[in-house]
Amino acid sequence: MMKLFWICSAFLLLQLPALKAQAPLDLEHIYDPAANAAADLEKVTQQAAKEHKYVLLQIGGNWCIWCKRLYKFVHDDAELTAAVQQNYIVYHLNYSKENKNLPILQKLGYPQRFGFPVLVILDDKGNRLHTQNSGLLESADSYDKQKVLEMLKQWSPAALNPANYVNQ
């Protein structure tokens, strides 16, 4: 009987990571209206430089259903998650009645003109490379995986590396 107890205990312990991975996403707190976005952007840009990645800003708010859908869409797809993790440091820049972060949006070229969420890609020095209207990535009441994946690939560090085009 004791042997069965230990076998069952070991089995349950092995299942904990899987159970934790299946925990529901917190879609109500993706964005932090109280964050010091300027300081946060400086930190994520430094991290991107260290890791030879770019910064992917998802600008929106916890009030935005399409922001939540995009967050969940990428999170739930292993290929999209891998593409993001390989190439980008992600930061969710808040835009809400509590904090619109207008000085940052001004420096980014007013991306809010495309609605929310809007994606902005910065290089590892904080320079804006691309602003993506996420509406162009939609399909019905969700997003189109191929369109999202293609956008991530086309604006990745490898895609913009001049060394990849020397012999063309």
C-alpha cells in the first residue's frame, strides 16, 4: 500500500508543471495604467540590446477586447509564441483614461491613429522601425495566424540584418 502511495505521489508531482501551464490567462491586467512607461521602455530596450532582439510594443488597454484577443491569440499558439520569444522583448504600453502615455505616443509617431491594439516595433536602440495596424492582421472575430507570423518575421532582427542581403 505504501508503494502505491509513493507511485501516486510521484505521478502527481510530475503533473504539476502541466497543471500550472494550463492556468487561465489573466486578460484583465495585461496593461498597467500606473506603470512608468518611459522607464520601462528604457529597460526593455536595454534588454533587447543585450539579447540581440527588437522591442515589440502592443499598445492598448485592459478595456480593449481586441487587445485581449491578440494577447490570447499569440499566447495560445506555440509557433507565434516562439517567433515572439526568439526575436522580441514584448512590452504592453497602456492607453486608457487613467494614463494615455501621450508623450510616448507622440515620439512613436502617433500610432493610436490606427486604433487599438496597435503594434510598434523598435530596434535595440529604441528607434521606431514599424507601426502595424492590427486590423490588417484580423480574420473574422480573431486574428489570422499567417498574417501575424509574417509580420513578426518581416520585422525581425534577422530580416533587417544587412549581412543577409550582401550577395543578392
